[in-house]
Amino acid sequence: MTADHLKCKECGRTYPLEALFVCDYCFGPLEVAYDYDKIRRRATKDRIAHGPSSLWRYADFLPVESRPQVDLQAGFTPLIKADRLAAELGLKKVWIKNDTANPTHSFKDRVVAVALQRALELGFNVVACASTGNLANSVAAHAAASGTEAFVFVPANLEIQKIIATAVYGVNVVKVRGNYDDVNRLCTEIAAEKNWAFVNVNVRPYYAEGSKTLAYETAEQLGWRAPDKVVVPVASGSLLTKIHKGYWELGEVGLIRRKAPVVCGAQAEGCGPVATAFQQEQEHIKPVKPDTIAKSLAIGNPADGIFALEVARSTGGVIENVTEQEIVDGIKLLAETTGIFTETAGGVTTGVLAKLAASGKIHATDEVVAYITGDGLKTLDAVSGTLTTFEIDPSLSEFEEQVLEGTATDKVNAEEAAMDESTPDAAAGQREKDLKGASH
Ligand SMILES: *Cc1c(COP(=O)(O)O)cnc(C)c1O
Ligand SMILES: [Zn+2]
């Protein structure tokens, strides 16, 4: 293993690689620290290219003894050049990292894959989590795949799609009457009582490292370089800080030229404590009560918010937020220009991308990667009331009257019809001439 120890992010004290997550001295969060010389020697571009088509191709950068025996092959999702979206926004080089294409359709499969493997290595036989939804789906699926018992705690008002897509795996689903911050507090209490691996509580340092693979993959898919700017959704702030760490590490071990991208964060106005702190230039994050359709980002008291703020500031980025309407518009804009249907979190990301392009904070020539972290089928209600469809009896006249009439394509159809009318006449005339010619 290239991971060497856990280190307090506040005071720098070090700890062994066990199920520890806060510093005994200052209560700061612990983070995995590596022996970068070891990684530099091992992780060549060639070795990575010959690795599996999953996040495990970067196992040398992850805090595990070995790859799992059985797992869902999360990661190595497509990086899509989004030219039509770029044109719409007045930009030239926009890429979408499509993390909807994961086993349970969100980026959470990355963090869970790493957390579960480390939890099993540390001897745990029950996994658990406090979830805003996607983590629940992923913990349940990974637990099922590996045959591990699981307890999954979610806010009781979660989208039904996410509850079903968790319970189907046969795990214990506990709906807590409260918001995510209440669920998280409860789980911290249970974690102190039970010898369970709560992926985002007592094994959080390992869990969080999984997000770095989003940076590694992007760099590899771009031909081993970093983009100029990235846009990343922010809930607890962990994902954003780890994408930054991932690019930094690639520079550190010489796989890309040392160039940290400008890191921009995306939140919903209805739960934007990090964006507010950024805008008001505060040093602390004031917790809020979430009220947004972007439930996967609805963390009012973000554990890593302060670190996300630091990353945005130190790289020259921003943390921006969008309204509920802009979230819906963002979902539709992405779908209509790229063919990628994202959940509300991706609507937040796309909305912020559009806002930053409009305000000039992202320049026309910047190469930008937007991280789309979850699938639209998870939050159908967010858009269902805003879409138009036709319903007709199976008859041609109904189709013509109800569908073609008054639609945008109607004019085109009318023109085509006019051409069709003239063409047969002309063709018939020509045939007549030909016939006459032949008879003479
Ligand atoms: C959890 C989640 C995030 C953000 O995660 P944090 O690391 O807590 O900031 C982003 N997008 C989706 C879809 C998520 O489920
Ligand atoms: Zn400390």
C-alpha cells in the first residue's frame, strides 16, 4: 500500500491507518497521507493504461491493501466533448465527465468502492451510512455484491426512486424523520456504540479518497493533462477538495505538468452555505436549513465546507449558487444539448456553468470540465411537470391534426409538402416528354 498514515488536516498530528476520523487533540478531520516516492516509482502511464476499466486502474493512489475480489467496477466513466452545450454558452471547449454512467448511477460508487474495501480489510462485517440518497443506493448495492450486512439511514422525505433503488438490494433501510443533518448526527451516535463501518463517518478518510479518481480519469482521458477550469457540485465539500487533491497528486508524481485547475463549486440557493461564505468573504460557514429540490446536495452543515472554500480561493475559483428554476433549466439544457439526463445535482452544476460563462468568470477559450455526478432517473419529479408530450388514438388523421398542427415542425412539413406537390408534376412532365421522344 502506498498510503502511509492518517494526518490531521488542522494540526498535522499523525495516526495509523485504522478506522479513525477525528484528531484526539484538536478534533480536526483526518486525511490519508501517502508515500509519493513509492507512487512515482509504481504508477507509470503504461501500468495505468493496462489496468482494469474501472477506478481500480488507480489502485496505487488509493488507501487499500489490494483490489476487491468482487465489486461493481465503478468509475472510468465517459468524458464527453460537449460542443453543442459550449456553443449555447458562448464557450469553445467544454467537457462533461458523465458519472451518471456508474453502477448505481452516481459518483458515490467511487467513494463506496474504496470505503467498503478498506472496511473489509480492517475487519468490519457490517457497513452503514448516513445518506442524502445516492450514497444509500451505492452502499446497498456494494454490500449486496460483497455479501456484507448493511444499515442505510436516509431522511424520510427522500425521493421515492432513491428509496426503492436502495431497498431492492435487501439491506436495512431506516427512514429518519428529519433532514440529512439530523440523520448524520444520529449515525455519529450509533457509530460510537456499534462496531460498524459507517462509510462517511468512521471510515470517512478512506471513503473520501475515492473521489480523487474523478481527477485521474479526466487527466488520462484528456491525454495526461489538466483542464483550465472545473465545475464541481458541493454538498459536504468532500468531492470538490478531493478532485483538487487528485490533480495535485498527478503533478506531484510527474504524470501531468504541475498545473492545478481553477476549481469552481456549485450549490443550490436553497442550501448554499459554502457559496454564501464565499460571496460574503467569511472565514466560517454558517449552517443553514436546506430547502431545495437538489436533495443530494442538501447538507446544511457541510463537514468539508471550509476546505472547499479554501480550494476555490487558492486556485482562483468561485463557489456560485443557482435558483430552483435554474436547476430545472440546467437539467434541460444539458439533456437537450448533450443527450445526458442528470439529476438535480447535475442541474446545479450545469446552471452554475451557465452562470459563470454568462458573467465571464469562465472565458470563451477556457477548457472546462463539468462533473455531472448523478442520473436524471433518480429525480424525475424535478422536471416531469415541465415537459410536453402528445397523446393520440392510433390514427393518421389524429397524428396530423393533434401533433403536426401547431408544432415547430409543422412549417417544415408544409414546405416539404409543397415541394412534394411540385416535384411529382415536374417528374410526370419529364416522363411524358421522354415517352414522346421514344415514340418518335
Ligand atoms: C453526494 C453527492 C455530491 C457531493 O458530494 P460531497 O462530497 O458531499 O460534496 C454531488 N453530486 C451527487 C449526485 C451526490 O450524490
Ligand atoms: Zn489535530
